[in-house]
Amino acid sequence: MMKLGNLIIAGIITGSIYATFAVCVAVWYRVSNILNLAVGDFAMVGALGVDNLYRVKGLPLPVAIITTLAVVAVFAYLYDLVVLRIAQDRRQMEGIVVTFFFTFALSFFIDGVAKMLFGTDVHAAPGLWNGNSLTLGSLHFERAGILVLACAVIIGGAFWVYIRYTLGGKALEASGENVVGARIVGIDTRRYRLWIFIGTAVIAAIFGIVESPITGFTYLSGATISLTGFIAAAYGGFRKPGRALLAGLFIGVLEALLGGYVSAEYGDTVLYAILATLILAWPRGLGFESAVSG
Amino acid sequence: MSEPAQTALTVTGLSVAYGNVIAVHDATFSVAEGDACAITGPNGNGKSSILMGVTGMVHRRGTVEIFGAPARNGDVRWAARHGLTLVPERRQLYPNLTTTDNILLGCYGWTRNIRRARSSASFGRAIDLFPELKPHLKQAAGTLSGGQQQMVAIARGLAANPKILAVDEPCLGLAEAVAKRVYDALAQIHDEGTTLIVVEEAPRRALTLCNRRVEVRNGMAGPS
């Protein structure tokens, strides 16, 4: 029982990361119709950027964190201004495959720059809450894990409140539901796309900073996070952040249980086999058909 | 002696094209404040494109003035802020949002504050316009009937607190009884002082409400 409890706790913590990234993918897809495959790379930049500025350049930790987040925000702003505006607004490119490659290319670009700046070794941002794990009976809670969970709850809760209780949140939803209908009432859908892109990039970077002491990051770590967030978002049909969040938690817990009870080495392989089987067996129920057909 | 009505909308030399296809060519007309103006003509002759160009939903050539102020080309928000609101063809609702949220978003053009929007006279007026929608206020708009969706679209337009309400094909695909109900609501909006522009394929129906008519033929528009 103790092992099961600890595995579920570990799974929920990992799942909350996947859930957050899935929500980031789903929310931005709603307003832009573009799948952001670079979201995990922003997490990597957050983790390795803070590590580099703090450990190598010797900046104080708060300055390193603020500088990294500012760089991520400015980069996301410029990317939207230069690439996405040309791709989507001027040339009116449409279709999931065409727009897919704009963030795919961004992911490769960020990885390449990160390799030059941070090297190929495993690094992590310094822990923000150091000390031994906390225990409750026979259950163990890593402090970094608690921070990850707290960030997920705070960001998820803030987003939920924004959507449910503000006109801006409803305008965001309307932008995803019907772009023409949104423009008619005066909603600037381009501005929403920009702010959500910047917001999700910064959220991803924060998660990278908070989570990296648990797993460590290399310049290639972003791709794995993006992939899992992408799959979780796909289970919500890409357009339903609530379902994407549940799918992210489910994948995290399943991954932990498979790693603990089936095979630590082949847990991920079994996990993706199960996820693929679920999609094949029940595509409509999982919203995957609508995700692919648009 | 009553003062002459102010000109609400002046359209001069309006042209709208989609790529190489010219939908509207050199349309010129004006609508006085308090008018109910019908834009009529056969399908595919550019009636809706006139509204799209006037409201800024698509880019245009020519000039549009709303209460004397030159309208910015392609800027729907500017038009909405200056009192011109479009109720589009095929409604363009947000299907997974509730009826209330759809109507509430009509207020977005003049406020970002949800409490201010909910307590506003224009939102209250929009909600009260169609009492038959009240049992469906918490229902997703996409699950409503076609007639109810048209009512939501008109109510959303009214929540914007327009001085000019431009309604595109309000009865498209509706049963006659529902179409009459929609026209009754438009008449009520007009009676309460809002200038109306109604795009309608059937001139007979439009003229039960409108005191002016602009006829569109092959993308050319002029007073009938």
C-alpha cells in the first residue's frame, strides 16, 4: 500500500506537469488553431537559463529567474510578431499540417541555440525550497514536487477563474469558438493569440525552473515534455483544456504505476502502447477524431 | 417645426472584392438617423458584402461615414465603438458557450468589466427582448433551434448598445411564424429609437418594417 501511495503521489506530480503543458497546448490552439510543439522547449530554456545565469554567470537567483522569464517573454513576442503574423495573418495559411511546422521549426531552433549556450550536459535550476522530503505517515513528498503541484493548482485555478468570471476570459473562449463571431463583437483575436502565446511560454519556463531539480534537463528535454503535453491535449480534442488537464494527470499516474509495477526500463514504452491502443479503440470518445479532422 | 434627421450612415463609392471577384461596385447611399432601411436584391448580388464592407469585416474601397465620422477601413471595433453593430448572416454564435454568455459578449465593444456588462441597461434590454429565450439562458447556444439562435444573435447585437443595427438575412431558413417573431422584435428595436439596416432577399417582407429601400443588382447599389 505504501508503495502504491508513493507511486500515485509521484504520478500526480508528474501528471500535473503534463496537465499544465497540455492545457497550454489546448488553450493556445483554441485561439490560434496552431499546435505549439515548442511549449516544452520554453520549459527547457527556463531551467537551463536560470542555471546558467545563477551558477555560471553568478547572478543572484531572483535576478536570474526574472531575466530568464523576461527573455522568454520577449522571444515569444518577437516570434509572434515576425513569424506567426506573416504565416497566419498575411498569407492566410490554414490547415493543421502547415501551421504545425511553424512551431516544430521553432522547437528545433530553440534546441539548437540552447545547445550552443548551455552545452549537452544535464543541468537543473537550483532548488527553490531545499531540504529533506516531507513525510506524512509512510508517504513521502519531495519539496520540489510540492512546488510543482502548487504552481499547477495556482495557474490552473487562475485560468479557471479568468475563463469563468471575466469578460476577457469569455472573449478568449469566443475567439476559439468562432473567429468571425468574435471579431463582430470587437474582440481582437490577434491580440489574444499574442498574449496567450507569451503567457504559455512564460508558464512553461516557470515549470521548467520549478521541476528541473527533480529530473534535470538537457537541451533536448523540451521535446519529451511537448510530446506528452501534445498527447494529453489530443485526448481533449486539442480544444478542451479541462479534458486535457485530466488526461495529463491520468498519463502521469499511469506512467508512475507502470514504472513501479511493470518495468522501470520499459515503462514509457508500455505507456505509449496503452495510449495508442486507447486512441485506436475509442477515438471518438476521446475527442481524437475531431482533433485530427479539425 | 421638427429638425431634419441627422445622417446616421453615408456610403460613397463602396467597392468590395474577394481576390479577383468584385462583389460590390461603387455603391452609394445614405441612411438617416431613425430610418429603417432595407437592402434588397437577388442572392449573390452583393447585399451581404455591402454590410461586410460598411462594418469593416472586410476591406473595402470608397468611404463610409458613421454619424459624420469617417470609418476606418477593416476596423470592426471602430465601427462598433461608433455605434454600428452587425448581426451577421448565419448568426456566427459561439456554440459551446451559454446563451447568456453569447449575449453578454455583445457588451465587449464598450466594456471589459463583466459586472458592469451584466448590470447594464443594454444587456437587460437584450435579455428582455426575447422572453422565450429565458428558459434556455444556461443552455449551450449550439443546441438551440435555428430560430432561437437567430434571437440570440439579435440580442447579442442589441447588448452592444448600437445606434445603428445592421441585420443580415434575419429570416434565412426560418419558419414563417418564427420569421414573423424576429421581425416583430426588429420593429420593437426600431420603435425604441435604433436605426435599422436589414439585408433581405424578400423585399415584400422587408418593406413591412422598412421605410427606405436600397436595391442591389449585380453588385451595383442605389435607392429604389
